Amino acid sequence: MAKAVVITVDGPGGAGKGELTRRLAARFDYALLDSGAIYRVLAYAARKAGLALFDEDSLVQEAQVLNLSFEPAADGVHVLLNGEDVSQEIRTEEAGANASKVAAHPAVRDALLQRQRDFRQEPGLVADGRDMGTVVFPDAQVKIFLDASAEVRAQRRELQLKKQGKTAEYATILQEIKERDERDRNRATAPLKPAPDALILDSTALTIEEVEEKALAFIKEKLGSV
Ligand code: DC
């Protein structure tokens, strides 16, 4: 039997993956997997439990019992840890950096692999992350790699933080983005890189509408209908 359709959207933080993923999932009425949220919640739970982010064995144990759920709400999908809404807490810059550290451990990634694959369902799934097309769903029917310059990603993040009324300094954000990129791209296991059969989209000079349009054209080419 043919497997349910998966559209993977990989790329560095701030390239617009989240927004593209949400739009595609809504358009096709597909399920959505925000894999970064899983690493963010694991890092958050580990910190709460007093674990060191370099302690791979303890992190694996934590990953195995992680009680995580996603709950659709009017303002997007909320992330629950042991039934408690941690959506805000896991979205800070620090939480992103911690997630990137936790995600660098091969055994931790292994422990979370099946949990991610379980999101595949009819009529389809849009999966957002770093290794969706390379490791988690290598047989995905459509693979997109969304990139953008670090400078533009930092500008977008600065704007986003300001809108939320938070103080944000461009230079610091850019520095953090570069550090996270460096770690995600250069780790030994499942590094951030496009799958050979992915459409590479550079969103540096594109609006989200233009990105969506190009993604839709590629999906049509791959799936035959949109
Ligand atoms: O997409 P995000 O910013 O929420 O991801 C946070 C971190 O989690 C990212 O810096 C690296 C890690 N991550 C990963 O290693 N693999 C994924 N599929 C998704 C995220």
C-alpha cells in the first residue's frame, strides 16, 4: 500500500519554514509536525529536571518518557508538557539554543525518531525541521529546503520580537543565529543539509506569498494535483 503523502520543509531557523508549513497544512488539510518543538520541549524538560545538556544518557531517558502533546488553538498549535502549556517558554532564544545542543546527540535523535514518524497519516503530513527529508522521512514524496541569509533571518527575528514587545538587539540575534547554524550544520548525525531530491528555495528576497507559490508549483509537479 502506498504510504501517506509527506511534504518535508527543512532549513535553518528563521527562513520561514513554520509559516510555509502552516500554510501548506491548512491548504491541503494535512497534519503538521513541528519537529523543532519536540527538541525544544525535551531541552526544557531536561533543564527543569536539573539535567546537563551534555549528559546524553540522561537526555535519552528523558526523551523516552517525554509526555508531549500538540493542541490546535485559535492562535496556532500549543505545545503541552505533562498537560501544561509550555508554548511561550519554549520559544525563547535560549530555548532554541538549548534545543540545538540537545539535538546534537545521536542517541537523543534516535530516541525521538519513531515519535516523529508516527505523525505520518492520511491524507498527508507537512513536516518542519532540519532532517525531515534526509533522515526522518527519506521516502517523502515532496522535499523542500528553505534557506535565507543569516542577516535577513536576524532582521525577521528582531521584528518578530519587537512585535511581541520584547527587547531585541540585532547584533546579538545575528550572533546567536550564526552559532546555532554552525552547530546544526556541522553535527555528525543528521546535520542540516538539503536532501539530494529537495527543491532549494532561497527566501532572502522573497515574500511568504512568493515562497508559497514556488512551493505549490513544485508540489504540483511532484504530486500531479494541488
Ligand atoms: O526549528 P526550531 O528552531 O524550533 O529548532 C530548534 C532546534 O532543534 C534547532 O536549532 C536544531 C534542533 N532541530 C533538529 O536538530 N532537528 C529537527 N528536525 C528540528 C530541530
